[in-house]
Amino acid sequence: MEDNYNIWGLEQSTEDATARYGSAEYRLEDLLEQEKRLLDTLSTEEDTSERLDLERRLSEVQALISELRSFQLSVDDSVIYSAVLVSLFEVIFPEDDEEPLTFNERLSISISDSIDGFFAFCQGALLVLITISPGVLVLLIVCVIAYPIIRAVKKHRKK
């Protein structure tokens, strides 16, 4: 866009979550392995206080697993549904060496445009008349023939 337009301001923003996503992937693998070990230990543990401590630790690990999966889904959705928004507002300024038009120059241009418009209208009207003239001619001939006949019929009725 910079090559084709006169850009006065440009704002770009991106977020690279690759490092955080990879880190979350490794952390998730570790937590899943830890969850598996805790479940195995919990299934063999008979001491009640130890079981409660293992269950509390297992709950914390599962919460972290859920949080990391949620983060990964969020990043996946962001990648899938990413959007590009381009708004372009172009303002053309006169060259520095160009002087603004004076009132007389603008008036002269307006009058010239008006005259050109009038001639264009006249040409269009003439073309319309030429186009419909065969139909009008036939209608005129019918009226010229029909008028004396209608007059004669009216006179004959009065008598």
C-alpha cells in the first residue's frame, strides 16, 4: 500500500503466541504424566490423610491441565478465525506549485459546464424526436383523415 498510496498513518499489530503455545504443550505433557502417576498412587494408597493430600494435589493438577487446554483452544481459535482489516482513506491534495482556483475561474468553468449540459440535453431531445417521428407521422395522418369524416358525421346527425 505504501507504494501505491500516499500513506499518512499506518497501524499494524500482531501477536506471536508460538513460544507460549510450545511451552504450554510441554507443560501439558508433564501435567498429564503427573496426573497419571497421582491416579496410580491414589488407587493403591490406603492411608486417609495421604489420600486426601493426593486428591488435593490431583485436583490442582487437573485444574492446571484444564487451564492449559483452554489456552491452547483459545490460540487455535485465534489462528483459525484471524482477520485482516484494511481501511483506506485517501485525500488528494493539490500539488504545492498549483494555485487554488479563483472565483472567476470557477465561475467560468461552471458556465462552460452548464452550456455543455444544455447542448447535451438538446442533442438528446432531438434524438428522441427523430426516434418517435414515424409514430407521430402515422398518428397525424390518421387524425387528418378522421377529422373531416367525424365532422361530416356530426353534421349529418344534426340534420
